[in-house]
Amino acid sequence: MSLYDQGRRPNSGSGDGRIFKFIIGIVGFFVIIAFATNACSNQSNDVWDDSAISWDTSGAGSEQPNNTVPWDYRILEGTVGDIIGSDMTILPDNDLLANDDNYATGDKIWTLQAMEADMTPNADGKASVSLTPWTTLKSYKTEQAAKDDIDKLKIRLKTEVDLVGVYKTSYQNQTRQFAVLTMPTGQQIKQPIDEKQYDKLKPLKKASVVLEEVHDFGNYDLAYTKFRGWAS
């Protein structure tokens, strides 16, 4: 082996080693970058998921159930105003409604309007009631046709309900009497009564009353029962 070869081999081996270490270093660098990126990505996802779950949980926990029930119906007389495509306006309020019966401007019609109640129960079991504006549902050529429909949506009946009890309150030398009833739907209502009614109801466990069932226009099985007076 020549001195030249003996001198070159150590140098060549040292160079190969440095190249190998350099390649290993580059690969290691990219591996570290990949792990760091993945870790950051996972951490970001974890934070996002935690905040989303926390938000959903807090929202669901603070939200109270809301029940919308049919509250009332009424019939209004009106006049057809403008014809807008397949719709029409109804004067005097310019309510927009489908012109299903091919009315012309100036025709006299009757409309059925509905009001709903949003009831939100609180922690004490009492409901906060918020009434919606009147909404026009349907038009009729005759008043009688409208009455036929409203008579099916609002039904009065006589029945007996549980009487929770009667009581009196006094304030500034004035005495008031009240009766507490349990409706068929389960909610309790309080009604002012006079002294004569107080004496009549005091020993009773049940009371004869007049109720009104208000049915939903789109879902007849959904109804809300309202107190309408004492049955004679």
C-alpha cells in the first residue's frame, strides 16, 4: 500500500463519517419538527374540543325548557288589497297570506288568527308566560265558515277538578279570598273568589268548573286547557 493510499484512507473515512452524521442530523431534525408539529396540532385540537364541550355543557345546563302552547284564536273581517303573485295583502293591516281561493282586490273576506304562549318554568315550578303577536292562518269567504273552524279549535266543557284549597289574605283592612285548583294538565291556578264562594268551596275536595280547550291549528292533539269560570 502506498503512502498516498495510507494517507487518503483515514481522510476518506473521516469525510464519510461526517457526511453520514450530517444526513442523520438532517433526518433527525425533520423527525423532531414532525413530532413538534403533531404535538402542537394535537394540543390545539384538545384545547378546541375542551372549549367546545365546556360551552355545550354550560349552555345546556343553564338553558330552561321552553314550551309553546296554543293560547287563543279570533276571527277578523278584512278586505283583499294587493295581489302579489300567488299571495295577497289583507287590509287594513296589510297581512300577507296565500291567495288559495283566487280572491280579487276589493273582495271582503274573513281571516282566522292565532296567538301562542311561550311558557318557561322556573326553579319554583312556576311558569313565566310570554304571548306572541297575532298570526293570520287562513282566509274564508264567509264568516260562518270561519266560525265553524274556530268552534273546533276552542272547545268549552264542564267538568270537575281537584280543589287544593281556599284561603284569605288581609291588607289595610281589606280581605280577599282565593281558590287554588289543579287543572287536568297538572298545573295549579289561583282564582279570586267572593265570601259566598269561599264558604261554598271550603269543605270541598273537588270543584265544578268551566274549562276551555284550545287546540293547535297544525297539530290538533296539542291543546292547552284554560279556566273559564265556575259551573253552576
